[in-house]
Amino acid sequence: MTFRPTRLADGRELIYVDDADTTLPPGGERSVDARTLDPRPATATMRQDPLTGEWISIASNRQNRVFLPPADQDPLAPQTAANPSEVPALYDVAVFENRSPSFGPALEDADAPRDLADLAEIGLERSRTSVGRCEVVCFSPEHEGSFGSQTVSRARTVVEAWAQRTEALSGMPGVQQIFPFENRGQEIGVTLPHPHGQIYAYPFITPRTTALLRAIEAQGDDLFARILDREQAGPRVLLQGEHFTAYVPFAARWPIEIHVLPHRQVADFAGLTEAEKDELAPFYRRLLRGLDELYPTPTPYIAAWHQAPVHVGRDTVRLMLQVTSPRRSADKLKYLAGSEAAMGAFIGDVAPEAQAEFLRSGIEKVHD
């Protein structure tokens, strides 16, 4: 795999990532982005909720993002004369800074958070500049698809891109946590059918991870190891390899919920070995393809890669995939109503053990 960095017309970073078995022309030359673009948006402001201490980024520039364009106006397809898209040339995988970011584009600012202690302080009407980085990861030049629809070779390229970007973003000023994810399906709120994911580089530690750090402090540094041992010996395992295990968690919140853990303590993608990445690509791909064997139509999902914060919890927080779907039957979705949305108190619609049996029936049909 080869990484080829360049810049878009407005200065945003773009990285072409060529497959190990790429069919692109040798030499690596790429077209230059000759568009005339508006200036980049001002960096958003984030405000603290004094009732919880959580930070909310107010990024009004996102209101202007593209919504379900036709194939000939796909902003993630390679540029043509008729479609001045975001990617100037044909590619295998492409990573670039989001034009409408939730965090950034600035990485440093006089009003940015000073440190974790500053972020943890709680008060009325506290605000900070929402520094950070948001990147788009295009899995393919094709107009439609998802991670699961890619070849094993392409899936491996994406995994390598996640590892490289996690390492690079972790070294940027003000960044506290890196979050790669994929939203799939209009039911989830996807606005582009093009196969892609995103990476958020947050200027704070997210609420979910903050709660996780508290759980580790209360239960011990080996929490992930004990969970994995218990799951591997139980009835909810979906798929097990040399380096990874997939399972339905004991307290699953969603009609479909899958967790994947590596078999050793590793904080993030950047810490994976080559052998682990080689296994993860087809392993993860098979799980997602299995979801599409459950019903006559593709299953919507959010695939979230939880990683340790950049500066704390590196020896105790383990890289973990969480795949969730609101789909509870062929024609029904679970909507978050009063208890879940307002109180954060989930009510499961199906026993996790029954869910695991159902999911295995789909995964077992996938052999490629």
C-alpha cells in the first residue's frame, strides 16, 4: 500500500491510498484540483452543558452539506468535467479533510481548551473554540456500497488508512481522542450513498469514553480482559479468530449490537500488528456482510471504532468495535423515544442470546 498526500484547491489535506494490488497507472501522478472554492468555514464554537459537563460543538456550516445527490453529482466520485467533486483523480481509497467539519479546521486557537483539567471544570456559559479535525474516508470510487461490499484487499487498505490516520491525528495539537466510524443507510441519517466513513479528532474525551474510564477505575485495569474471557466462554460469540472475537454484549441496547475485541491490550489502530490487521480486514468484512443476509434488504448500521484517548488510559482502554442497528424486523425500526432519548435508560427488544443466534445465522452464510 502506498500513501500519496496532496492538497485540495482550498488547502485541505487529501491523501490517496493505493491498494497493494492496485490497478491504477504506475508512477502515482494525480490530477491537480483546479476548482475555485470558497474560503474554508470559521472554526465552530463548543459550549458546555452545566448540568452534565458535556461539550456540544455548534457547527452551523454543516447545514449546507450535500443531501442524497444523483450519481452524476456524487461529491466523493473522481472529478469529471461535468462533476467538480472533492477528489480530483481516480483512486482506490482517498482520505481528505471534510469541507463542513464538526471540529476544526483550526487545530490551535487562543480560546481552545487549555488541557483536560480545563475541559473537566464545570460552570455556567463556558465555551471554547471547537478545534480538531474531521476527515472523510472514501472506501471506493464507486457511487454506492459500504465497507462490507469491498474486496478483502480493499478492506485491508482501509484498515491501514485508519491506522495511519490514527497515528497522524494523535500527534496534532489539541486532539484528545480519535474516532473512525461508518454510518450506513438512510434510516441512520446517511446523506451520501457513496461507500465512505469518517474520522473525528475530538478536542475532548467523549462522554462514552469518560464513563468507560470511570468503570475501569472502579473495576480494575483488566476489565476488557475479563469481559473477553467471559464472552469467549459464553453463548453470545459470533465469530472468533486468532486475534479477534466478535460477540453480542451481555447488556445489548439495540436489536442488533455487535462488539469486537482484540485478544490483547492494544489502545488503537496504530498499535495493531501486521498480522492483526491482516485478520481484521476479512473478519470485519464478514460480519458486515452477514448483517445483509438477515433480511431481504440491506441492514442500516453505525460501525463505531472506540479507541483509547490520546493522553490517558493507553494501558487499560482497548480498541473495540461496536456495530449497532435499529432494525428489529424486516420492516420495523427501533426509535429512541422517552426512556432512551430523554433518560438514557434503554429497554432491550430481544434477549442478547437470541440476538446472537439470529446473527450467527446470517454470518454463517458468508464464505467469501
